Amino acid sequence: MTNLRLLLCVSIAGTLLASPVWAQTYKWKDAQGNTHYTGTPPPPDARSVTEKKLQPSVVEQGASYAEREAMRTAPVTLWLGNECDALCESALAFLKNRGIAYTEQRIITDEQKDAFVKRFKLQEARVPAINAGKDHLIGFSASAWTTLLNRAGYPAKGTARVAPSTPAAAPGPAAAKGEPADDGNWQPAGQ
């Protein structure tokens, strides 16, 4: 067991020491005309010396694979209205704090309200509402929204930036025919 620990420590130290922050590479030709590439300066009699300073690779951090997949398979849409105040602000703050990218739809006109009611099979338009994939919630409850987003595959803390607000929601073709846009799972907030 002690040998295994020693081997592990030596391997880690070797890896750390072998990966310099800045590396220099030299290209040069010897007296016979052979080209060499080295990490040390060439001998004084070298010809055609070229020195390059290499920077380490930088990996940009962004959304994780799980987050990208959730955004692809279950994009989030948030519906808000003009008369929605504290609940809508709480919903917006929740999505922002969790780092969830979403599309915002404002329900303003009577046509939009009717399309919204038909889509969610409601008696009246109630906001805020959230849709992630085929799952929908009407009203705001942090615990219910957390469950919905977890089920959709979103991480507990996303890295996505919030999408800019979009114009008011236009009724889709399905809503215009009086049909729901999809047959998702309907669950009131707080249950």
C-alpha cells in the first residue's frame, strides 16, 4: 500500500512539473543540415534558429453537457402577463438565480389569453407559467419549479444566460384550431 501511495505521489508531481505554464520550443539545423526541435536552447554552432513561445491551451467554460442536453430536449418558456407582479418577479428571480436560459412570452391581448387558456386547458389565464419540454406548471412554487427543472435534466446551478425578452406570445397553429400545442404533463404548482 505504501508503494502505491509513493507511486501516486510521484506520478502527480511528475505531471505537475512536466506541464509548464509557458513553453519554449527551438527549431534549428546542425552542421550536417539536419533539422532539430528541442525544448532547450541549441548549441552555439546551430544554424537557422527559430524560437517559439507556446502558451498553454485555454478551455473556455460554458454549459455542461447535461445542461446543453436539457436546453436542447426541454427548452424552458416562461409566460408572464401585465397584471402579474410579485409572483412573476419571484419566478424571474428563481430562473436567474438557478442560471436557467429561457424564452419569455408576455400575454397581453385577448387572443393571446385565449390561446394560452386553450394550450394549458385552463378556465382562465393564470401566470406565471413555465414549460420545460412536455412538462408545464401554472403559478409559481419554487419547490414545484425545482422538481420540474430537475426532471427536465437541468443542473442545480446552470451557467446559461437569460435570453432577452421576446415580443408578446402569438397563438400557434394548434392553439388557433383550439387544440393544445402538445400533450404534456399538467400539474398545478404546489402539488
